[in-house]
Amino acid sequence: MSLTRRDFARTTAIAGTGVALAGSVGALSSAPGALASAETETTGEESAARHGGVGYGPLLPDPDGILALPAGFSYRILTYAGRTKLESGEFTPADHDGTAAFAGPRGTTLLVNNHEMDGPRSDYDHPVPLTEGLVYDPAAPGGCTVVEVRHDGRVAEWVGIAGTANNCAGGSTPWGTWLTCEENSDRAGENGMTKDHGYVFEVDPRDRRANRDPKPLKFFGRYDHEAVVIDPRRGHAYLTEDADEPNGLFYRWTPPKGFEYGPRRFRALADDAGVLQAPRCFNSGGHFVDDLSRATRVGTVYGVDWIDVPDRDARTVSVREQFGEGEVTRARKLEGMWWGDGGAYIVSSYAREESPVQHDGQVWFYDPKRRTLTLKVLLGVDPDPSKDGAFDGPDNITVSPYGGLIIAEDGEGIQHLFGATDSGRTYPVARNDLNIGTEEEPEFSEFTGVTFSPDGKTLYANIQEPGIMLAINGPWKRQRR
């Protein structure tokens, strides 16, 4: 059913006030480099004063050259590509990406870690090992590993799925599994692949037998997947696509009537089960919005209708190209997602010349009850990303048990983990000090896989290149608004 103009006008009066998020994220418009709304415009000095008193203080350089943290914090390396080893004896695979933490047996923590590699396996020194029974396509280098952190500090790691391509983000399910997303849609025969790619797969961190004979969940569509979240109340899945020419889409999948979620239930569904749809947004005046970059003020609210995808398996035309001009709403670099407060938080990392308006990051909140998208974060283009201080290129996000969000940067120049309080004040949590470039031309890899342990005491994050999983501990505290 479409959302009428009258319905939208009524809901925007409510949705525009913001959505609570375990201590509401609020507008977040005051992030360094942000395009502030009229209510929050300040001078640089006023902004600095306004941001005082939150966070954990300045970041201290790491003598080991890996991770700068505030005073009182420490980190531990759990896995390191090419150095640490799996239970089977092979080295930890490279290119760590999306991660989720689950409570394991006997007080352990289980982390499912994506490894974002595509193309021929021969291109990589440390692809995901082709473990018998866990392989989808033996030509593909990506997949997931499961990392077990035990009480005594010992760490074990094993393969959860192998033979997939460009496992980027993904998402955890309400029943305790991980949905890993392929950000690669090569067909069999392309780049040496023996099977079609561009799918979502389910990985169970607690039941190794459940991961045997990997099955692509084709009903979610075949495209360059990024992330996925599940609405535990209504049953919808929401998915992001990281693509351009044309820009990607944000999707909703509605399960078939009577479907009941649970471990391995997805395997029983037909490839065309349920309905996959793309969004068509319109503003408070009822006018169609072609691209989310059109929003230039925090607090902007769009109504959302959902349009059926004609051919979700993209047999001849990619899914996003099946829609003509004026049919759906697009966005550049649709990346991380997180379910919270009865809705989905959705990241657009940046927009450049391919988009109507340029920016260095947006975070939206989709409210399924009101069928609205509300802009929560808007970062202006950073004029000098080589300088420390500004934040740009948000990617993976997670809700903090101490209020607000923790956001992983995948921008230009220096890379951070940074927090955002309920009222929008931001603060640094960590900085990647591992230079993978040269002294003359330094280069710092993105942060990925940011997630808290089930008890909230440890923040896990990855440095994607060369592939390092980190556990961060310290005097976490509730952040002031």
C-alpha cells in the first residue's frame, strides 16, 4: 500500500523530532566537517567548547605503531593475517571486514569475521582456506572465519564458509547467526569463477555442522551486497547495495506469508520466495526524490514507497539498472547498517560527482512503522583528510551500550573509530597508526567490523589491511548528551 501525501505530512511532524537509540543518537550534525542544521550552526571555537567533556580525551600515539587510544585504554591483537593460525594450521586469512559478536558456550565470545577478497585466489597470499564441506565456489578467495575468545585469553579460529567473493559487511540475526554479504556479482566464467556470485549466505557460529554445503539465499537478490538487518517484529529484511553507474539501492525483502524465522529456516525457502523491493522516496511536498544526497539538512524526512524488483537474480540486467529514471531513489556508497529502536540505521559513506550533491557521509534512520527515512548524520566534504581531527567516510556502525553510536571510518587519509553522543557531539575512540604506505606518502587502511562484546566490556574492530582483529578495553563510561 502506498503512503499518501496526507499520511506523510502527518508522520513527518513526529518523525522529524528524532528517534531514540539506546540513548538517542539525535542529529549528530555537530561532527567535525558536518553540515549543521540551522539550530546547531556554531563557530569553530563554539563547536570545540560545545564538544568538551565528552569522550575519553586525546588519543595517545602507540609506540608499536598500530592503534592510538585514550589514556587508560589498551588493545590486544586477536588475529593477524599471515601470522596467527587457524585450528587447521593455515594462516588467518587477509582483508578483515564485517564482524558480529555472539555469546558462546561456557562464557566464551564468538566473533564471525568476513574476509573481503574477490577475483582469482592466486591474487592473494592468504585467502580463506577451502575447508572440506564449507566451500561454495573453489575459485573464490573470500569467506568468513569464526573466532572464539576464551576466559583464559586463548583464541581459536576456524573457517565458517569459504569460496565466496568480497564478503564485505553483513548482519546478525535475532536467532544468533550471521548473514554474510558478497559485494561482488561476477557470473560463472567471469574472473575465473565457477559459480554465480552476488548473494547472501548464513553462517552459524555455534553449530559447525549447520554451515556445511553453503547455500546462497537467492531470494535476497543478486547484486553487490553490503549489509543486511532483520526486523524482528515484522520479519522484513533490509539490505544495502554498494554500487554506482547508476548509484545503488536500499532494499526491503518481505518473507512469504506464514514463514517463521530460525536457524536453517532460510535454507528451506525457494529462490524466488518473498518479495524484493526498492525504495521510492518523496519529500513533504509530495515530490519524488531521485537520490538521498539531495538532503542537505539534518532532520530531513522523506516518505518511502516500495517498488517490486522485476528480476531479482539479474539474469540479463543488474537489479539497479532494471529501474528507469524517476522510478526509484538511489544513493552512492550504501554501506553499514544496524537495527535499533524499531528501525534500521543506514550509512551512505560519501557522494561525489556521480551524485546530485557531494558529501562525506550520511546516516539515515528508516522507521518501518511510519515508512519514513530521517537524516541523522551529514558530514561535509573534508578539505584536507591528511590532517587529524575531522571525520569522514562513515562505514560500519554499531550501537554503543554507553549511549549513541560508534562509527568506523573508511575515508581518505587518517582513519578513526569515533563516537557520537545522544545530542550529536563527537569524540575520537581510536586512530589507525599502522602506516602501510611510505614515510613520504603514508597510507592508513580503513577500520571495519566495529562491534561490542555481548557484555559490553570489549569493543572489537578490525584494521582491514593487512587484516588485524583487535579487542579494545578501558574505562568505558556513559557519555553525556
